[in-house]
Amino acid sequence: PLMFWQDRLYKAKMMRNAIGLPTSRTDCYRLVHGEGDSLPGLIIDIYSKTAVVQAHSAGMFLSLSAIAEALRSVYGESLTAIYDKSSGTAPFKAGLNLKDGFIWVAEGKEAPSEDVVYENGNKFIVNWVEGQKTGFFLDQRDNRALVGEYATGKNVLNIGLFSDTFTPDVNGVSVSVATLQTEPIWSPRFLRSMRRTPCVARPITRTSDTFIRSVMPDLLIITR
């Protein structure tokens, strides 16, 4: 019943509110983390005004309509779109006709494939249609903040990215960043993200020990 989902999602929202999410500096966060929120098999991430849902079980997938209705009830007008990204997570042998897409978009609003979100005051372009997971690695929030602290006044080399989730965090400070893109498909989004940050960043595609020695970074970031 709808009341069950409303109760679970409301409690999850209150838990995030209790730890200070969202804030004026962070508007992207995980609302539902499976068993941790008494909803095994369900992931819901909030990106500003869009919720991205992933079902990891047949039962959760078949309940997505009710889950979406409950989300709208709990969030009200602060939510304008709900996107289902379960095609890569729900059981493919269950005959569920898996296909990613919007479950709901508010009247008069466009169905966005990406948006600018804030994390610790830094701007990121998140694309839930093309991006990995739900579009962003939200579990790295504290690590990205830590990198920002270490990077002050340093030359930084950032290697092994999928959407360059660390470079913006080192650019709120006085720092020069060389970002090595290992997957060129993400380069356009990386460049657009960098235009939104007061940084001195250079996207590069070379990878070798000789190149790394030539850059002589003070801080080396390796992500996979």
C-alpha cells in the first residue's frame, strides 16, 4: 500500500535532514540505501530536483509506480522529475522488460538528462542517462572534500576518471590541475564542468611514467 512507501521514504528523508542534507552547499545525496533504510533492493539518489531510482530486485521494480507516487508525496514541489535506471541492476532473467526512462515529470517541466548539482559548494554536471551508477559517485563526497583540503596551493595530477569527480573539489583553492582523461567519451562534460569552476585545469590524454615525471605533481589522485 502507498502508506508503507510514504512511511519508509519519509523516515529516510528525516534521517538525511538530521545529518544536515540537503544544504545550500550540497543538494545531491543518497536518500535510500537499501537495507540501511529498511528497503532492501532499492536505491534512490537525489540530484537537486530529480530523483534517480534503481531497483535491484523484481519486487522493487514492480513497485516503482507506488514508490514514485510516495516520493512525490514526501517531497512535494521540491521534486520535478523521477528517473528509473534499473535496466542494469534489476534481475534480467525475471522477464521485467527493463528499460531506463522517466517515471514522472512535473507538468510544464522538461525531462532533463542532466543537471548542475552542488556538493560542498562545488558544481558538478551529473548525467543520469549516460553516467555510471545513478549518474555520480555520491559515496565519495567526504573523499572529495579531503582532496580539496590537501590540494591547496599544489600542482595536482588527476588520473583514471569516469567523469572527473575530483577536479572541481581541488579548484576552490589556489591550485593548478592536470586531469588525465582515460575515457574520452566524458571529455565534453568535463570541459563544461570546468567552465563552471574558478580553476586552472588542463585536460590531457597521455599516460606514461615519463609524462608524470614531466608534470612533477605535488599531489597525485588515482581513481578507478
